[in-house]
Amino acid sequence: MRPSAVRLLNILVPVKRTVDYAVKIRVNPDQKGVDLNVKHSMNPFDEIAVEEAVRLRERLKDEVKSIKVVTIGPTKAAETLRTALAMGADSGIHVEVPDSAPPPEPLGIAKALRAVIQREKEGVDLVILGKQAIDDDASQTGQMLAGLLDWAQATFASKVDVDPKAKTANVTREIDGGLEELKCQLPLVVTTDLRLNEPRYASLPNIMKAKKKPIEKLTPADLKIDLTPLLETVKVTEPPKRKGGGKVESVDELIAKLKEAGITPVKS
Amino acid sequence: MLFSRQLARRPLIRAPRRWTHSPAALAGLKSVTEDDLVHFAHFLPPTSIVSTLSPSAAPSSELESFNNDWMNKYHGRSTTVLKPRTTEEVSKIVKWCNERRIGIVPQGGNTGLVGGSVPIRDELILSLSNMSKIRSFDDVSGILVADAGCVLQSLTDYLAPHNHIVPLDLGAKGSCQIGGNVSTNAGGLRLLRYGSLHGSVLGLEVVLPDGTILDQLTTLRKDNTGYDLKQLFIGAEGTLGIVTGVSILAAPAPQASNNVMLALPKFENVLPLYKETKRQLSEILSAFEFMDRTVYDLAVKHGQGRALNPEDVEGAECFVLVETSGGKREHDEQKLNSLLESLMEADVPLINTGVIATSPAQFSSLWAIREGLTEAVSKEGKAYKYDISVPLYKFQEVVDKTKNHLQEKGLLHEDAVKYVVGYGHVGDGNLHLNVVAAAYTPEIEAALEPFVYELVASYKGSISAEHGIGAMKTHALKYSKNETSIEWMKKIKALFDPNGIMNPGKVLP
């Protein structure tokens, strides 16, 4: 066999700061958006992505050369980067958008990520990101990025195995009614599903270390991209309130109520 | 079900002791008769009377949930449950029972751990569950006035939109009632922050054992006008009267919460850590919970919460869970971070390492380890549980001495006592000493009692920090209260309840 130079992996993990999933969402009176003056944290699927990158390094040791996290968001998105750095990423990039700017859309983000990847001197072999952000639930960024870069993509991953020497990855995807296993060529975009892993707690020594890790600040102009939204939000409304149920005394009463509601038995 | 089955064995061991004293308190008391029901029917609707006696003649299964505690450890044989809707109805019931010498067991959510809320024999059960109205809430002062039968969770839900919380939180919040909480002086998870109910209860409405309504339902923060009678009913476990209404000071809801789990190389560091944490976090410190390594490992073994990474627990002898709650997230995090930084960077660090929850899921997960200890211990074996108050620096000593004592008795091995563990609320000086055995045996029981009680007494501690006395620990009251105290407690009992009808056989030996 011909000896080949050891190929080292550079991993990029895009993360998004979102309203925390435990927060009860309140629609603003103007019905154009939701109350954002609440607790935010890293999009849970992105947290899984960071965890997976760190686990890949734990498995592959030195074969993972770098884990870089990137976020595109307001000033406070830097906190999200610090969390990712405390989990084990090496460095961060913060593409800062003004606090007053409207939230960017998936296509803008995908283009920004492409620009970030193109300016990486050593290149990027693997992008791992959440399958969707829990605020807009768009589930488009990973797919669009793979399309723009003309890379392979493996979405909704529940298991990722990377072979850096062969430059391939085996990814198990969660699909309707089962699992699908793909073999992909690097470079690759992977989007994470819930069952991929369980993110670790950030340990104190790592939090201390994270404070000293570098974060590069960029603006959309530096990347020569425009994040102006293409869509206009017409209206945001709360789901209808659930009406309370009632108790019935007997089977007969239940059947009567079902009939009343227009539910009829199916003849077998 | 597993839980109740294990505990169901305990009465077999404990029963003889309970029966030795209970008949004395119940000696002069009469059973409920059909004539009594006729009287009650004059002022109570049929839906407020559940009785196996005629005319209502309900099947005894309908009384099961009232006659047995939730652990199925204590069993009463009452024939009658009354569910009054108003204080006046309570008063009429009590007046009648006093005249007829019928024993009464006031009952709230029946979630106690010491058998205080179920009859010993066939006393009448007076359930407060039909009294569940919120009477008033003032969102400026934060004073909430509610019927005794309000479920704790419903009060919490009621206060949430007003940005307030009940200054009390328990695992049983979905069933326990505020009247029962007050009557048992329930402690729980928020005690460190908001203090005990002796401070946050501002007023009470109580039906005295002769039927008199004592209205002390004030909504005043300050009221120095003579004896503070309401304090007597807080923690009296229904032996002096029936609490029917509560005025309580609700606290502003915290806007942000954080928690961290710290791994300590040795127990001796817990107290200096507590001092330093208190100093730096001051008003945002809301919990400081201790657990030893053995019980942590049991929690992990039985899948409670999400375990720390192996490198984070290496060399740790015990753990501390610190929680903060405050008004502004940035402020709280800054304080917490500078505390953690100073802890990590000290020349001789008090902690090995620690983890911080970065999301609500992790926040709950860290709490789940602490809150799952009880369950983990139950899964591991048969647990002898002691809920004691001892000086903070004696926590480890109590655990070690108990362990040594069992070792000397030759009981510390796989087939007898498997583990002796300690965990608890450091902030409140409350240690949960758990002895995990392969089976409940008379030998282990004899080795533990009165040994543990005497040990606690030697530190001037309390044999029941937050669970109360109920029917379970009356025999052990003497280890925490001297003769003079018990004598005066008896005098107070005789003064309020000369006929001994109120929750007979509970609290006093």
C-alpha cells in the first residue's frame, strides 16, 4: 500500500442563539413576532452538533486538527460561542449583526457560512450543524449550504462515523419508519437529530479555558454578504387554547357524546 | 409500586411499638355512630359525607385513600370522612365531636411521611379538600390569603401571572395542601432562601377543639401585640386545632436560575465552601445541597439525572449542588462566574472541579441527581431513613459513627447493611441519614435505634428536621425535647384540647 500523508480533519460547527426551549413563548401585541426579552441559549440541535464534534475528537484523537464554531447573530450571540468553546471547541468566529437588524434567513446564513468556509486557509472537511433551529423551525440551512458548496449532505443524523484516512463518513439517518445508513465522501455537511448524543455539562476548568480561546469578529460586509431578509412576516398568532375535557359516567354516555360530536362507528 | 411494597413491610416491625402508646391517647374516645351522621346531615350536604355507616353506607373501598397514607405504611380504620366547605361547617363538626368525645384526624393531601394524617384507630377524618378557594391576593405586598385545602401547586399556578411564588416548594406539591404544609411546618427546597413557615405565615384561621373559630387571619407584616398564638399551630400537626385559612407572604418570582455541581476532595471542605459561597453569592444563593460519594454513585447506578463525566468525579469524596435565583441573569451569572473562578484559582482549592448547567435541560438534570437520591436508595435496598438536624460540621461524623457502630455489631456486609449514606440541605443543617440494608431485620433496627437518636441528642440535634413526629416518632420525642419541654407541650395540649379529641396519638408520647 502506498503510504499517504495523514489527512487531518478540520471541523466547523455553526451554532445559533435562540430563545430557550423551556421558555413559554409569548406573541407580541403587534402580531409580528414573539417576545425576545427572555432567556436565550444555544439551539439544542446545535449543542448536539458541538458535542458530536468533541466526541469525534475524543475518538479520533489527533486526527481531528481543529473544531471551529461560528455564529451569525447579535452581540449576545458571543455567549453561545463561549458555551461551545467550554464544551471543547478550539476557536470561534462571530459574524456580528446589529441588535436592531431583523433576524437573517436560512439562505443568507448559508451564504455567510459558505463565505466563512472559503476564507479558511486549511479548508473545512466536515460541517456539523443542527437539523433545525427551534425558533423558526426552518430546517433549511444545512441543506442550502451543501447545495451552495456542492458538497455531500447527510441530514437528521443519529450516528456519525468518520474515517479520516479514507476521507469518508458513515452516517445513520432517522427517516420515517426506520433508519437509513449512508456512506459519504468528505467534505460533508451533517445535520444532527435529537438521538445523536446527549451534550455534556460544561466543566469548570473547561469554562476557564474557554475564556482564553480566541473569537474572531467579522461583519457581514467583511464576508461580502447581504443578510437582508427576502420574506416579510405577515402575522404571528398563538395556537388556539386547549378546551378542557369532561368526565363521563358510563360507556353509554360516552357513545352518546361521540355521536353528538359526529363520530360514527366504522362497520367491520 | 415497588416503593410501597418495600415500605409495606415496615409496619410489621414498627406496629408493636405504635400500639403500645396509641390506646392511651384514644382510651376515652368514642366511635362515630349513625346518630352522629344524622346530626352532621343537618348542616352538611350528602356529598360532604362519606361513611360506611348507614344511611350513606359507602363501600369501605371509598375510604381507602383516606385511611392509608401514600406509602401504604400506616393504616386507619375510620368509618367516616367529612368534607366541609366552610369554616363554619368545620366549627360545627368539631363542636359536636368535642361534646361527644369523638377523635378527629384533620387531613390535607395526606402526603406526610410519619403517619400524622391517618387515623390510628377509627377516628373521624376531617378532610379539608373541599375548602380550596383563594380568598385574596395583594400583588403589592405579596400577601396571599387562601383556604387550607388549596393544593400547593394550584397556589403556585395562581401566583405565576402575578410574578410571585409560594415561599415553599416540595416534591409533593401536586397533592399537598397549604393547610397541611402549615400544620406540619413543611420545609422543602426553598427554605434556605425564604426561611421557614414560622416566618412567612402572617396569619391563620383555626378552628379550636371546642369549635371556636380563632380568627388571626391578619395581613400585617408587623404585629407585636401580645402572644403570637398562630405560631403554636404551625407544626402542631393538627393536635391543637384545625387550620382552615392561611395568610402567607408570597415572594417575588426569580427571573433567572442557575446551578452548578461541585466535586470536593474531602468533607472538611464543605463548610469553608458554604461560607465562601454565601459570602460571594449572598442574596442570590437559593440552595446548597450536599451528597456524599456513596449516595452519588447510587444515584448514577440507578439512572437518576445525567452523571458527570468520569474525569470530573475522579477523587471526589462528596458533592455540593449550588443553585442561584435572582432578578437579573447577567448579574447572577457574573457573580456565579467570579465565585467559580476564585474557587478554581485558589492556591489550595476547596473543590476539585465542577460542572455548570448551560441549559434548562441540564439545570433539571443536575437537580434530578439530587432529587433522585431517595429513589436510588429505595431501588438499592431497604432503607432506614433518618431525617435529622445536626450541626453542619457533624454531618460526616454522624454517617461515620453510624457506619462504625454497625461494623462493630457485625452488620456491615452484603447480607445486612450494604451502605450508610448521607445527603441533605447543608444550608438548613438538615441531614438525611440513610442506612441501606438487604432486608428489614430486627437486628439492624435494634442496632440503629435508639443509637441514632442518642447520637443526635448528643449533638443537641433534632430527630425530625422536617418530616415531623406524627405517629411514627412519638416514642423518640424525648431525644430532642427535654422533660420540661414535653411537660409544657402536654400542658398546652391540655389547655387547648382538654378532651384530647384532636389528632389523638400524634406528636406527644
